[in-house]
Amino acid sequence: MRIIVFRMRAALKGRMGDAGMSTSEYAMGTIAACAFAAVLYKVVTSDVVSTALQSTIGKALDVPF
């Protein structure tokens, strides 16, 4: 039993040193998320994707039930 407790403490000891992200890491994550959202918005609103979506939705609505 004592060996199990010792191993559990040793395993958790390495994880307790880093409590979480710092402010700069949050800022970089936010900037990356905004950049990804901007790229995704440009792709979805492009003419090619818009035409493809309209075509797909039009075909789906024309299917007889």
C-alpha cells in the first residue's frame, strides 16, 4: 500500500508545477482563434463555397418525399 501512495505522489508532483496558462498564453490563444475565425469567414463567404452551398441546399429541397 505504501508503494502505491509513493508512486501516486511522484506522478502528481510533476503536474502540480504548472498551474495553468499565463496571460500571454491566453492572449496568443485568443489571437490565433480570431485569425482562424477570420480565415474561415472568408472561405465560407467566397463565391465558390456560397454557390456550392446554395446548390446543395437547392438539391436537398427539391427531393420528393
